[in-house]
Amino acid sequence: MNHIEEKIIQTIDEHREEIIALAKDIQSHPEPGFYEERTAAHVAAFLRGLGLRVHGGLARTGVRAEWMEQDGPNVTIIGELDAIGCKSHPMADPVNGTAHACGHHAQIAAMIGAALALTNEEVQASLSGSVSFFAVPAEEYIDADKRAWLRKEGIGFPASGKSELIRLGEFDHSDIILTTHVHMMQVEEDFYLGNAACNGFSAERVTVRGKAAHAAIDPWDGVNALSITSSAIQMMGLMRETFREEDHVRLHNVIRKAGDVINVVPDEAVIETKVRAASLDAIRATQEKMDRAYDGAAYAFGGTIEREPLQGYMPILHRGADKVMEESVKLLDASYRCSKPADFNNACTDVGDLTHLFPVLNFTFGGFAGKLHGADFKIMDEELAYIKPAKLLALTTYRLLCDQAKEAKKICREFKPVFNKETYCQYIRDNFHENE
Ligand SMILES: [Zn+2]
């Protein structure tokens, strides 16, 4: 361990209580996606206190602090601001119904801890590049009604915070992105290094239109929207045998409405259909099958279908553990394992969108008990959940940017993006916002 690495670890240790207090404060005041005002204000105040230039109100609540004066690559460290709807959690907010049952407060603590270390004068002077600390809104799923409202408020891509921030150009200066999360798969070790592949998804809200008629006197004059819906869902079930294992397809339906009163043939049904798969092509192909099921059922009964496509998240493109991260974790008293190409995380996250544009260096950490998004989720080990992740973020950033940023430049050179900002935004518009 060299002198700068010692300094990073020592600085974070010196501020241990402060970092833990901030984590607990955020945990005690959970807020839903795009409404994380209190959390954002606390993060902004803390970063401002470190002498950083802070920009707030990005995609409503995002906060980015940085020093941009230095030449060289930019490393952007991300922390997610939002909590998840989980009313039964003992720490749920009684009004908004959310709780930090996905550990995002720990990510914020880690980012803040890294900022404390990296803004140390001696540490900063050793870096050939710039660092941004970016607290981003709305990682968790935003439902269709809330999206419609957010669009009226001027959020162009209301599906997720990171997507909207890409659209707004708030990642334009980022070259490498560092993300963290509590473990999302079964991992026994303290740290899991790398980004496991995970599904992306897209969704749609489907309105089935039939025709009302008296259910007893003249049902033959009606077109039953519930029958169309249940037939379509039946067909989707039979189509499951066409799903390939390697595509990891998951399919979910929720019927929001299917008729009004029992003695009238239901003339309107509203369904949300969500397709998860491991590639954009597999998502699109599966979505087309679901659309055929709706169209076919509507044709059979003589009804019609209206669709509102709902943008989801892109899949995570697997990235193995980078050398800079693995060398850094060895300086901590912690166990770890590295991501393998065969690892697969069945959840979805909007980090997937970022992996289509940037090299995203990621690790996950333990220190908690219970289930993600569950009422029993709780932090058990503050050192492992808040302090060690801060050290790993800061040490990794140091290794990326020390020595004329040799490692960061190499990662940027070798990375092949699927999209740039413009083609990404075009893809989203073409698939989800056609009418603009
Ligand atoms: Zn999460």
C-alpha cells in the first residue's frame, strides 16, 4: 500500500461516524423516485461542504458535484437517491410508503465517503483526471400513471433517472462510471466485483375495447373485453415454450380493469404487460409475440387494442472485474469474488442503460440481512455496508487516475459502446415515444 492509499483509508476511517450518521439519516427519511428532495438537499449540502461545485435539480432531484479543472479522463461515482415502495417495512415512511429496502442509502454513504477521501488535497494532487460525485434519482420502477404526470412536468424519459440524465446531457463529461449496490445475487463473500449480466425489460399498457351489452338480455350484441384479455393471456402462456433459455425471458401481466358491473358485458379492459429478457433483440421479439396475442384475441372476438409502450431498462452487458478494482479490494480486510460471464442477475436496473454507453465498473457488497425490497431488509454490519464500499470506490478511482491515468485511458480505449447519447435517445424515441 502506498502513501496515497494509506491516506484514502485513513481519511475515511477518521470520518467513519459522520458517514454512518448520514447513511442512517437518509435511511430514516426514505423518498420515492424523482421526489427525493430531502435526500438530495442533504447530499448537496455535504458535497458543498467539501468545497465542491454542486449542481442540483438535475432530472428534478439529481445532484452532481465535481472538480473539472484537471485534464484527463473523468470518473463519475454514482449513488442512487430513491427508496422502494414497501409499506410493511418497519422503517417505511408512513406517508409516502417507501423504505430503503434496496440499500440505496448505503450507496450514498459510500459515495460521500469516497468524496471525503478524494477531495483530500494530497490525494487529489495525485490524480490525472477529474472526478464527479453524482447522486441520481429514480432507479426503481415508475408506474404508468406517475410517468404520464412526470411527462407533463417536463421529464422527457420518465422511465428512470439515469435515462433522463443521459437525455439531458448530464453524463456528457463522464468517461468511466463507477456503480455499487448491496448484493443482488446470492454472494457469500463481502464483495462481488464486476457487473453480472442482467435482464432488461420493456412494458406496455394495453387497453382492450369491446362493446357493452346486457349480460342476460342480449349478450350476443356485446364484445367482451375480459374474454379478449383472458384469451390473450392464455396464448402468452402457451407461447412460453418458444422462449430460449439463454434469453432469460420473464413475462408478467397485471389486469388493472376488466369491466365495471357484473350484469354488463365488459367493454373495456386495461392490462399492463412486462417483458424481461437478456438482450434488446430478445425483449423486442418477445414483445412482438405478446402484441400478436392481443391482436389475435381481439380479432377473434371483434374488439380492438390500443397500446401505450412504456420504456423499461436496458440489460446489463456483462463486465468482468477490472484489475484496478481487484487490486484495490486486496487492501481492505475483506473477502471477495469476481464476476464470471455465466453469472446472471434476474432483477433489472437502469444501470443497464449506462452499460450501453460507458464502461461501468461495478461492485456489490454485503453487510445486510433479509430480502431486497422485503420488509425484513436491514443493515447488519455498518463497516461492510457503509465504510468499506467507500474505501473501495475511492481506491479504485485512485488506481484509475494515478500514473497519468494510464488505466482509465486504457479502459476507455478498449470500450466499445452500443450507443452514443444521440443514438440512445433515438432508440428510446423510436420504441417508446413515437408520437413526438
Ligand atoms: Zn436497488
